[in-house]
Amino acid sequence: MSLGHACVDVYQGAVAALVPYFVAERAYSYAAASGLVLAASLLSSLVQPLFGVLTDRRAMPWLLPLSALTAGAGVALCGVTGSYAATLAVVAVSGIGVAAYHPEAARVARAVAGGRHAGMGWFSFGGNAGFALAPLLVLAVMTVGGLRASPLLVVPALAGAALCAAAVRAAGRGTEGARAPVAGGRDDWASFLRLSGAVVCRSVVFVGLSAFVSLYVRERAGGGEPAGTAALCVLYAGGAVGTLAGGRLAERYGRLAVVRRSYALTVPAVAGLVLVPGPPVYLFVALTSAGLYVPFSLHLTLGQDFLPRRVGTASGVTLGLTVSVGGLAAPVLGALADATSLRTALLPLIALPALGRLLLCRLREPAQPGRAATERADPRDAAAR
């Protein structure tokens, strides 16, 4: 499931990585090129909850390989379409494929993991690794023949479809439990909405830094393009380490305790990134990455357990809809940077993890299906609060 997740999420990062090639080969304006990114990311994020509702009502394991193929086909065709409208359409199709994959995949992965946080950490690790590897994959394919070589980008989709089909078959009884709605438990919408608010805060920080940290570090630390690229790599590398660490830490200390402490760490980390000049900025980028990625898979399992009767819906909102808000905030930060400075535009990002931490204050650990219920009055949880 982790490898299949990586193959699908390659296409979340591939569209943005293709932007320079559309500008260079087709003379697209920056506005037109960014429209492709918005079509893929925003449509994917908004449609995911709808697929979540569908997977709550009906078992759809076949959706995993089909959505992997759809995500790959859209990106593979974008370089050989004859018009901007056609390119926009196939990119949108790819976004729908990504959206269709995640709710059902998260449900199946939770069952395969047996409810263990470390297992869900591996699942999230796969997605983050695929996203981070997308620019390298696009570079390799574009070197072969430019946009006309884009059909080669379908290869990860073929691999992902095969891996997803094999995982569903191998999981057997585990996936059957994952596909059936949970009979017991009560949906705690108030807690779920507060968790979603915290995830929105995390999303705005991550998307904002993804868009501007490279340019900002070049300004603050010098070193030109290599310095900015290195900072972006450090930010993304946290996805590999942080998601795995989050699962293991949650097994020992509890999910909410780990999530709260991660948000608290992110506040001084982002402050250091924005305010401290020179080479130490890389340390603060690394700390920020850890603070943003450690709770990544824990958001997902907490959301599922807050809505035990609507696991697909919870997955779609947590992985999709809340992320779209971060995407919408990026142009606002860009406009603020144009009007003032990049540093001024990034300053509000310091406060958002603190706001997320406040939203998490009074949440209680929900019961976990398939495992012994976690005590609500866990002293470690109270101490973290």
C-alpha cells in the first residue's frame, strides 16, 4: 500500500514540476501555467470528500487500481494535447484520479496496518516520498524528449495499479473489514471539525513554505539557486522521516500528545526560519519540516476515529478538503509579498501553528476500532495539554 501510494502521489507533484516546460515550449504565461496546477490540486482536494461519502456507502476496492491509472493517464497526455483547454481537461482528470484514490486507500491501509500508528506512518510515508520524487521523475522524462515524451510518465501509474491490486488481494479479510461501515461508535463532529481546523493551519504553512522557501533562503543565506533548492529538499525530506517517526512516537506517547507537541515545535521553528539570517536557516527548515510532517498520518487516523461511521468521509476531508485551503492561501501570500516583501508575507505563518495548537487543546483521544480503547484521561495526554 505504501508503494502504491507513492506511485499515485507522484502525480500530485508532477503538474507543478511540468510548469517550466509548458512556459518554455508552449509559451504559456505564468497565469496560464499556474492555472494547470490549480486545476489539478484544487479539483482533487474538493472532490475527495465526495469519494469519501461514496466509499462509506459502498465497498469499492476496484477504485484503487482504476484511480491510479486515471491519475497517470491525465498527466501522461498533458504534453501531447493540442490546445490549452485540452491540456487543462486532462490535468483535471488526473486530479480526479488522485481524489478517487485516497479515501478508499486510507481505509484499506488502516485495516492492513491492524490499527497500528506505525503502519499508517508507512502508508503516509509512501505518499510523501512520491510527491518529493515527482520533480526528479519529470526532469528525467523531459530530458528524453521534452513535453512530447510525457506519455512515459504513465509508468508509475501502471506500477501503482499493479501494486494496489496485489495489496487488496493479499489483504483478504483485513480489507473486508476496512470496506464495511463501522457499526459501533458515535460520530464526534465537534472534535472532527476542531481537528480539521488545525489541519488547515498546518496546510497553509506547508503550502506557503513550499511555494516561497526556495526564494526566501536564496535571499537570506545567499548561494543562488543551489541554496534555494537545498532548502526545498530539506523541507520535503521531512516527509520521509517525520511520517515514520510520528507513527512510532504515537505508539509510545499517544496520538494527541504527539500532535500537540509537533504544533508547539513548529511555532519557534517557523519563527527561526523567517527571522534568523544566514546558514542557520537550514536548521530551522529541518525543524519546521519535522513539526509539519510528524503529525501527518496521525491527523488521518484521528479523523477516522472521530467519525467511525464515516471513515471515508473523514479521510477525504482530512487528506483533501483541508489541503485545498492551503492552496488557496498561497496566492494571497504571493500578493502580500508583491506589495511588501517576502519576509513580511511569511510572518503570518508563525502564528498559524499556535492557532492549530489551541484548537487541539481540549480534544480527547478517541477509541480506536480493532484495538483496546485508549483511556480518555491519559496522564500523558493531560500533561501535553
